[in-house]
Amino acid sequence: MKTNQFTANIAGINVFYEFHHDSHSPFANKPTLVLIHGFLSSSFSFRRLIPLLTKEYTVLAIDLPPFGKSEKSKKFVYSYENMAKVVIALLEKLRVHRTVLVGHSMGGQISLNISHQKPELVEKVVLLCSSGYLKRMHRSIIYSSRIPYFYLWLKYWLARQGPIKNLLNVVYDHSLIDDEMIAGYTEPFYDDQIFVALTRMIRDREGDLAAEILREIETPSLLIWGEEDKVVPVEIGRRLHKDLPNSSLITYKKTGHLLPEEKPQHVHDNILDFLQTSP
């Protein structure tokens, strides 16, 4: 199994991805697992899960623009619908026609968007503490985002507590927080261009899929949640479970928002059980 890092130009923007793939492996006839990270994160957030999944499946991990190592363009439209189109275009470019989407936090919404836009591409969906039911930004914030140098205020607002306090908020077991984790989740704050792009995202993000759209998504879905999630409370998971017609929900006690970091073996086992179950 080869691990390769690439950048592809999709719709005029450079998108970074990792492709853990070997065309001669026995996994070639299985669907590709597509890992989609959350807000202010990257494929780094799946670092503990990827080595487990690649034992049985081809894995594609994508850095959504403007996050991670993907381009932080001032012209790209940072709506969830458009981010989903970028993932779809990358899959088409790589000739990946069968997928299982694994979305964490905001990545869950992107996964649901992909399932809604192109259901024939997606066999199953795994939602890890997926965001849900968030509305579009308030008009006052959208208008404020047009003020010159607004991105500097945004940088201050996002970084005001520092990376360690932010990690303390998203991880239940604080002993898991080490130097590697701190470095990985601090990296986005080093490049001011991400805050310029996020300023545009404030204007472009259309909000999460409405309940009536969720009810149209027939793709089999597995929802996995931490019961101590302070970012996306487990009540959101229960609500998504109710609205997604072909879904199941698993929750873990003493677990926070960063499920791929906190419970990688459990998540791996849940995913494999889910994939081995008939639709």
C-alpha cells in the first residue's frame, strides 16, 4: 500500500490530498474511503485513523480549501455546495466511482452535500460529530466582513484563547494532548491568507442542509458521537438520526468532539462493521 501526497488543480484552485492506494491490491474492488475534515482542521485530524483503515481499504484524505495545505484563494466561493463540488471533481479526476464518505464536524455537512448532489457516487456515509442545522451568518457579520482588514480581527477572535485552550475544549481526555497534536492544530494560524479566505467564507457559507433536504437523502448513514462533545452536542446527532431516513447512531461516553483522535480504534471497528452490513 503506497502513501502519496499530491496537489490537483480543481476548478482553478490547488487542492491537496493524500491517496493511500495501490491499484494491484485486493482493495481495488472495494469502495474508496474519502475522509473529509472539519473547520480549521485538515487531513491531519485523521492521522490516528488512517493507518487502521488502510489495512483493509483504499483511503483518500482531502484538505478542503482554504484549509490545511490547499490553496487559500481570495476568489474561490467557500460555500458548502461548492466545496462538495470540488470533492466530486477530484473524485472524477482520480476516476474514483465508488465511495464511502467519512466526514468529521463540518466535513459531515460536506459529505451530506455530496450525497445530495450525486447520490450515485456514494454507497454509504459515516458522520463523526457532524455539524448540523447551523444557519447562515447574521447579516451584521456578513456586512462587517467587507470592512478592510477584517481578517485581522477574525484572526484575533479565533486565536484569542490559544491552541491549547481550544484543544481542551474539543478533547475530553486531556492526557491525549501532546506536542504533535498542538503543532498540528496550531499550524492554520501561521498563514494570514487563511483568515483572508475565511473572511470570504463568512459571506459564502449558506448554512447547513435543512431538515426537508436531509429527509431526501437515502444513503445509508452511520452517525458516531461523543457524549461530552461541547462543539456539536450529541442532541444534534440524535436530530440528524431522526431526519436521515436510513441512519443509525452510536455514542461514546467520556468522549469529546475529536472522535478520530480520541477513539480511532472504536471508530475503525464501527466503520468496518457498518461497511460489512448490507444496505
